[in-house]
Amino acid sequence: MQYGVAVQLRYSFRVYPNSPQRATLARTFGCARMVWNDALRICKDAYKADVPRPKAGDLSKRVVTEAKRTEERAWLSEVSAVVLQQSLRDLEAAYSNFFASKNGTRRGAKMGPPKFKKKTSRQAVRFTTNARFSITADRKLRLPKIGDVEVRWSRELPSAPSSVTVIKDAADRYFASFVVEAEDKPLPELDLDDTETGIDLGLSTYAVLRGRKITSPKFFRRQEKKLRRAQRTLSRARKGSANRRKAKLAVAKIHAKIADQRRDFIEQETTRITRESQAVYLEDLNVKGMGTRNSNRVKSVHDQSLGMFARTLAAKCHRYGRTFAKVSRWFPSTQLCSACGSIEGPKGQEGLKIRHWVCSCGMAHDRNENAELNLRREGRRIVAEGRPDT
């Protein structure tokens, strides 16, 4: 593995725009959304007419430069032109990802074609270096045509940011997300035999590692009663009323609190695992399919957010020089006896309720601890074969 290579990272901070700045940001969000929709409409019309899709330069001229001279779009001049151009670049990137996904040259889930944007409770715009945003001497974020916005800095940026995205979430909070370059920082090497670990993910217990278990925090379940009351109040409020807007915001704040707690939990646990383990072997769960056969498990699967945990852990292992391998979801880690190698463990949906079992060889097993040991051995074999870590 090569170290010292610069990687792009995101650093997000809470920002506190004042009332005029909030109004200007609302206009900026609206203008960027309108430019995207105007450009997308032109592209869709070109497709229907069976003519080539207009290039980015032509789109910019039609939906920005020429549109500003018309009475219907004259208000586009009130916001930074860089934000509008960035909206068109994002549309171009969306089309590129769609065609690459369609042709099979893009990895990951299939991408659909770009869609028209609606005014939702979450809005975002991006300012690049061309917009000449800056951090002032008194540590405020200076944005073109918006002004100096107060930032709550929780840590220092490792380098000068190449762009900043201003986000307004459903809970009416504002964030600044900076893209910066930083070098990989490998941690001191640990003894592999003593610190390598398999990770058995689950619902009753969040994760079982070598020598310890991570209990399920159940952030959603803890707030479920409060959320239910807030949603009941929202459903009873008259549409379009001020009370409905307040009730909607109350629901969004509960969801935001749950998401923040879950994100913080995952960041802390993945950091601890990365620091304590020289090699990590994680089972490749089909998270999307875990709750489809049992409606009672859907909330628990969502609450665990195992997919986010796996992605975060993989990224940190790569950055800090730890070995990371994924074990196939078809590997029978819970059914395989770690003592004799026979597959006699609990199977199927009913087997999920069995937490302890005894093999015919006489070995008594804790379901999760046995799975962790099997995952550790299989992960070690995968690494020895030189197979990819993702």
C-alpha cells in the first residue's frame, strides 16, 4: 500500500447565517435549482427531437447569460454566477454517470437519468475557488453576494479548501462542507496475530469483535415514542398552516438528532477499531435485503445503519494503513463449527433466535463469537491469496 498520497476529504461545520443572509441563501438555492431545471428541460427536448444534447457551453449561454437579459429570469443576476455554472456542471456529471452506468463502465448501483429538482426541505449549493470564497481573519466564511457567515469550528482544516457546499437541512440547520486535500496517515503497526479481528454484524448485538462486543445503541427505538407523538401532531395540523410548518420542523429535528447520534457512534467505533486492530475482516452483508422478508426487522435494520458502518470502516482502514478484507455473504460463518469444521449450526429464519448451540464434536458455541472466529480465519485466507480488499 502506498502512503503519502493526497486524498480528498470533507470537513463539515455548523454555520449560523443571519436573517438577511438566510434570505440571500434561499434565493441562491432557488436560482441554482431553476438553472438546473431549465437546462434539463432543454436536454430532454433535444432527446425527444432526436438531436444531440447541447454542450455545457451552449447550455450556459442559454439558461444563464441570455436568461439574465429576460424579464422572467432577470433575478438570476442577484446571486453568484459561479453557483449557477456549478449547477450546470453537476447536471453534466449526472448525465455522465447515467451513461457510464448504462454502459456498464461505472461500478456500484445503477444510476437513473437526471430528474427535475423540487423545492424540498433540504437545499444545497456549491461554491468553487472561482467564486473566491474565503475564510476571514476573524474566522468567518466569506461567500460572494452573501457576506461573512459565522462558523462553529470544531477542528482545523488540513489544507486550503478547493470548494465549499452550503447545506440547509430539513431541521432548518445550515452547514458548510469543505473539500480539502490531505495525506494518508498510517498508524503505528501492531502485532498481527494479537490484534487482527473478524467482525460479525447483527441486530441483537451491533457487532462482535475479537474479545469484545458492541451493544446496539438503538437510537431510533429510543426516540420512537417521541417521534410518534410529533408525527401525530403533524398529521392533525391543517395543510398550509403555520402550525403544520412548526409540527413538520419538530419531526425533522427528531430525525436529525437520531441521525447525528448514529453518525457520531459509527465514527467513534470505527476509529477505535482502526486504532486497535492491524487487520479487520468484515462480513459482506446484504443490508438492503435483511429486512425485506420480515417487516418487524425493517426498523431495526434501518436503526443499525450497518452499510454506513462498513463504508466508514473500510475508508479508515485504507487511510490509516490497516488491512481490510470483506468475507463473502455466502460464507457460513454462524453455521460452521470453528473446532471441527462441520456445518451444523442453526440455519434459516428460525436459526436467528438460537444464540448458543453444541456441535456433534462436543464443542459448545456462542453464535456470534463462533462467527467472529470463522470470519477471522476466512479473512486471513483471503488476504493471503492476495484478493482485493473491497
